[in-house]
Amino acid sequence: MTRITLVLGDITAERADVIVNAANSSLLGGGGVDGAIHRRGGPEILAACEDLRRSHHGKGLATGGAVATTAGRLQAGHVVHTVGPVWSREEDRSRLLASCYRESLRIADGLGARTVAFPAVSTGVYGWPLDDGARIAVETVRATRTAVEEVRFVLFDERAHAAFAAAVAQGPDGSA
């Protein structure tokens, strides 16, 4: 059973086997978590992402997908980059958001990771409602078969921490 923990803080300061990056499809850095990971991790991460673009992901990484690179100067073994969906009122993209967590754990398993630190994927500039994003994240991690022992949600502010705490407090069957 995977243990879920919550941390209020900066994901780039975490020590974990894998740090998950809420990337954009270009894999070449951006704002928010993505920019912070690229800045703190150093040029090694960008170089690895550029290699991926030249080889397997010439058109970028698909929404809901995940891929691993070096962690550069971060205190982690690897960075797993995942592209979350932009929230939409007209289209249910929940399966794509769930896929980000599931695919990241699959990649982490392939790397032999025991600890994985996730941000709140898609809940920033991509506009996903925080409570729903937290619910999907926690439900997906609970439902995914993985050898990862600890999933750590590293949350930037009190509001996000409270939303994830509420999601964790809900039992696997939806009860409090």
C-alpha cells in the first residue's frame, strides 16, 4: 500500500527518488512548477528534454503522458515530466489528469523509485479547480498498482494543502 503524505513547500527542495514536473508539451521549460524545476535543476534537465524532442518526442509530449530525465542539480534521482490537461467547462478531461498521475507512477516503477514527489498537476495556470484536482490525484494514486512506497504531494500554499488534506481524508469509497 502506497503511503500518501502532504508537504507544504517547494517541490524543487524535496529529496525523493523522483520529482514530478507539471510540464508543458514542449518539454522545454515554462512557468510555474515547470520553470522552477528547470531553473533549480540546471541545464542538464533542459539538455535531456531537448534530446527527447530530437528523438522520441519530436512533436512534444502528449497530454496525460509522462517521460523521465535526469534530475540535474535537484535532490532526486530523476524528474518525470507529465503534461496535464487545461481545464474545460465544455469537455470532461478528468481521464487525462488521472493519466498524468498513473503514467508518472508507471515511469517511476520502471526507474525503481520508492519515493515520488508530485505537484498539484493542472491546478495552476491550466485552471483545474483545486478541490477536483486534489480528488482526482488522490483517488488515482490510491487506485494505481505501484511499487512506490511513498507519494508525497508537495503543495505550494495553504489553500492547496487544505484541498489535498480534504481529499486524503475521504476514504477510498468516498466516505469521510
